[in-house]
Amino acid sequence: MNESPRILWLESGDLYTIRRGAEAGRQRGIQVDNLEMLDLTFSADGVAPLLASRCGDLTSRYDAVIVRSFMPFVSEALTIARLFRDAGKVVIDASTTDEGYAMSKMHDYLLLARQGIGVPRTFQCFNPLEAEEHAEMIGYPCVLKTVFGSEGHGVFKVNSVDELRRTLWRRKPGEFMIQEFLPAEVDYRVIVVGYRALPVMVQRRPRPGEFRTNFDQAEEVTPIQTDEYPDMKSLAENAARTLRREFSGVDIRCRGTTPLVLEANRRPGFKGFEEATGYDVAGDLIEYVRNKCRLNQPT
């Protein structure tokens, strides 16, 4: 590999992150190209498996791939990660090469809880009557979350069993998790690169009448220094390490004074974070990939 690695940024739909990744690469003399799944071709013609685009075999062309596109082509995204790994290239996140098909929030909660990392009380039930029992045990209001939701979508606050039934019975069994409602006035987003929290994080306050916080929800966002919140910094880094998310957006909300992990997002958007903090998230990610590529060079 030459001094400046060539990086493939695999993503579709979020033009800001794509643009920022390429810009961060140019500032460092690093080639960062974007492709989306529809640009690719898989070939198994009896010679060798090939991952190609109009510019040829990608595993030969690039030194690293940042996989940020999954749905609806989850299996294909995982295959891309494994082809790059088998070619001896850097994959972000490395866990996509061996984690398997487990991509759900409940999967993450189970792994985090097993390691003693605080998460909200959460149940995934496939029987609607059992779901009602767990909701009664948690108490109302409670939160319903779709297992695969993102960006605040598929998250509902329910105040009674009637609301629970109306929401649950519109969906497939097991599609929702039931979670305790944490009535904190604010929550926090910590971005972790290479299992290290960035030096700045954000506090988010929902807009009036809303309980969700997401940069698309027009909430009040305040940048703060991560070192001023050592418990949250450690929690975010431990969550990312446990789930092997090298680049992760960890959302934290408190139960009283105890911080809990709401989510460790495997493909965090960072437009709102960069705008609120002025911090170069894309630059940190590209530098991390460059350093991994250097360490990956044959001796």
C-alpha cells in the first residue's frame, strides 16, 4: 500500500456524510470514493468471487472500505465486508466481517446488559398478551420501539393499555420492543471513533411536547466537553467496544442520576453534530482509517 490509502465509502442517501468524507480525504491527500449498493456487481463465474463496479474489482482498487449502507441489502453489505477482509483490506466496522446477521436493537441491548452496561428495561415479545403483561410491569407511560428503527422513526410513547394495543396490533409480532420511559429533560450524544469518545459531545433537549431527541427533531442542542462527564464518556466507550462499533454514535439518557445507553448506532449521521460543535467528525474517522491501513501493511 502507498502512503495515502484509497478508501471506499459505501453509503447511499445521506449526501452530507458522503460529501464530508470525501472532503476530509481531500484535505489529507487521501482518495475517498463513494459508491452505493446499486453501483455494484457481484460475480461468481467459476473463477473467483468478484466485487466490481464500472471501475473494476473494488477489493484490488481500494485499501479500505467504510460500510455505511445496510438496508435493504443487509446480506450483500456483509458480503462486501467479508470480501474486503479476505483480500487483506481494512473494514470499518471490523465486526461486520464476523458478527453475522444479528442487526437489531434488542441484540445490542442483550450484549450490553450481559457486560454490565446500563440499558433501559426492555422486552421484545412475540405474543401481544405477553407484551401487555410486560408493559404493566414496567408501568405507563412506556416506550415502543421498532427493532430496526433509526433517526427517531418507529418510536412511540404510550400512556395506556389501549394505546399499546392500537400500536402493537398494527405491526407484525415481535417488531416492537417495550421499554421503560425515562422522564429525563435531556439526553446526550457521544460520538466514538476507534473506541475513543471525541473530546466534545452534545446535550439534547426535546422540543416542547416531544420526548424524542434526534437531530432531525428540531431539539435544542448544546455542545459540551466530554471530559466534564467522565461517567458518560466511559459508558459510551465501553458500549462501542462491547458491540465492536469502531465508529458509533452512542445515545445516553439518565434514570435519575444513572446514565443508560439508549443506542450505539453503527452508522451515525453527524451533520447536526458537526454543525452544533464545529468538530471535524469526518476528519477523525478518515485519520483513524488511514492509521489502520498503515498498521495493516505487510511487514
